Amino acid sequence: MTSYVLISNGIVESQHGQVDPPGFVGPPTPPPSDEETYVLLTEPIDWAGRPSAGSQLHIIDGTFEWVEAVAIEDYRSQAFDRIDTAAEALRMAVITKLTQTSEYERAERHAREYRADGYPEGDEAYVPPGVASWAQAKWREGWTARQAADDILAIAESWYAILDDIRALRLANKEDIRAASSAAEIAAICDDMEGDMRAIAQQLQLTLTN
């Protein structure tokens, strides 16, 4: 079966049929329509060689060439949005985990207050309930209120450290995009960034929404 490509304003819109094998003898199958512009293909098009999502296949002087449909600066701007979207999805998932209940927020606030007061001890010392309840729960380990407060804060800080990592990845990838010289390079940076965000989310058992 003969293969044609539909051409519109010099741009390949679609491919129809299959290229005739070498040595094929016989008249070519007519194009799908006489009302549109079709070009007969003598060899397959390398669609896998498309350099980026923003490139289009043009026919120039009888030769097929990939041409960037979007100016590099426009493509760069779109990439910034992709980076921000990927980072924000993970950032919100982390924040949701940190603040999924008012109980966690309250416990962290109590732990910070208790530490700021110098970890008061003794029978008359006031221990905020968010700290006292965790110390009581860990009675088998003999935890003090100070240990409970430090544990609460260590867990909170580990999540804040992840937020810092997300910010660092976002900023670094946006600078890489600024330095990129081609749409293909920009697309690869975005793909890597989105992959990193998904990997972190999976490691932390977080659900991303965007």
C-alpha cells in the first residue's frame, strides 16, 4: 500500500498508508483525497527522531526537516511553568502531610514553646499537653518531656528539610533551563525534574495532585 503525507502550509499534518517495499512494481495507490495536498513517500519517516514536543515536520525543497514550532524563549517560558507545577504538587503534598490534622500542628507548636521555655522539669513545671501526651505514650522507654518535645520537632524538621530540597531542585532546574540552548535540552530537563518529584513522592508515600 502506498504511503502519503498530508501537507498544509508546508507542514506535515498526518501520514497515511505504508511505504511500498523496495522492488515494488505497479501504480501507486491514489492519495486519500484530491481536495487536499498529499506527497508520495518513498521511504519511511523517522517519527521517533522528533527532537522535541514543540517541533513540527516540514517539507523544504522536497526534503523533510524537523523545525521548532515554538520560539526557544516561548518554549523556555512554558518549561518554567512545568517546573513550578511539578515542584508545587510535591510541596503541597508535603504540607498536607505536615498539617493533615490540627493535632499535629498543635503538638509541634507545644514542642516549640516547651523548648523555648528551656525544657522546664519538676513536679511544678508546666509541660504542654501536646508534649506530655507523647512522653506518656513512650513510658515504656522512660521518655522525659524533653525527649518527647525533641522527637516531635525532629520529625517536623525532617519534613521542612524536604521542602527545602524541593525548593533547591526547582531553582536549580529553572537555572538549567535558562542555560539550555535547544528545545530538546529544555524538554529533557523538565522530564528529569518531573521524574525526580514523582520518585520523592513515591519514597515518602505521598499522593501528587496537579
